[in-house]
Amino acid sequence: MATQAWFESWFDSPYYHILYADRDQQEAQRFIDKLMTTLDLPKNARLLDVACGRGRHAIYLNQLGYDVKGIDLSQKNISHAQSYANDRLQFQQHDMRKTLDEKFDGVLNLFTSFGYFEDDADSLKALYAFRNHLQVGGVGVIDFLNTPWVAKHLIPEESILKKGIQFDIKRRVDTRWITKEIAFETGGEKFQFQERVRALQLEDFTHWLSEVGLEIKAIYGDYTLSDYNPLSSSRLILIVQ
């Protein structure tokens, strides 16, 4: 049996959701509000949320009136999200490297849900699928971390207590990867997981997006959609067509 990639095991683990239970939902909703105002898509637009997780962005977009589909590799995430489904909100277990037989007015990849793959060819497959999902005239959004900012503000080690579990976390950045090692013990059993994303920068995205036939139309540096600064911005948010 092939070894699971880190994102296949960690995102399906209940401990992932314990560690990140306190994510700022209000910040996420303010970001979506600002983003959709900026994109100015019609209210009947069809949107695809790529790597949607448990659906927090897709659910809110649907509440705003959009027809939304969320896809994610984790069946457990999709099973959870499907409890919120309705006739204008659907979820499907799907690999982001493969193209659905559907087109959308907007395709969103949010909260650093890219850069997981070891092989660059897989990242390109994901971007080709991203492009193929767009209607003519459609708009795409890729919300990634800003690698120089992450490297500058890195906390090498910390411990976080959640629901009686102490998560011991170690972080490192090299020329290729941003890596987080997560170790903890619960129920008399020791666990170790890893999160790892490519240390991609603007020039990497510019090159890859050009290769798949997409052009960057705007770049923002945080969830208020401030101008991007390569040294001081916390995010790298790309609007593409």
C-alpha cells in the first residue's frame, strides 16, 4: 500500500479540527465580503471552492446568495460539509488535480490550500484544472501565504493546549518547503503529524499561471485587500483570468 501524503492523513484526523477550532470566522467572512465586492460577480454566479475543507467559505458564500460547489480530497470533510447542503450549495469529494465536467463564473482556492504536492507536475495539474473550471470571462482567486513574511515571523517552537491535549509544534522554512511538525499524546498514545507547503513566491505563481494560460490581474497582501508588499504583506492573494 502506498504511503499517504501528509494532507491525506492530517486533514482527515479529528485532531486537526481540535488544533484549529479557534480559527477566526469573522475575519474569514469579512474577507469574503470584501473579495466579492471587489470581484463584483452577479448574485446568480456559480462559484467553485477548491479544497474547501469543511466548507466554511462555501457555506458563507451560499448565505450571500451564490450558487456554490465545494470540492475537497478528504471524504470526512465533505461528509461534514454535506450537512449544510441545499439546492444551491453542493459538496463533492474530488482531487483538485482533476477537472470536473462543469464550468463556473468564479473559482476560489482559499486559506493556503495549494502547494501541497512534492512534484511540480501535480501543482501544474491543479492549476490546469483550476483554469479549465472557469467560464469564458470567469475570474479565479488564489489565496496563499506570503513566504518572505512567514520566514521573517516564524515561531520555531511552541506548545498549544486544546481540549486537554498539548500540541508541541516545530516550524522551519527552507528554499523549497514551509514545514510544521505537530506532536502530541492522548489516550496513552503518541501521535505525530506534519503540515508542509511549498515556499512559493510571486514569481513562481507568475510562471506557472502563465504556463497554464492564466494572467494575474490584481495582487493583494492581506484579508482587507491592501496592496501587496513582498516584505511586509502576510498574504499573497492573486486575482487571475
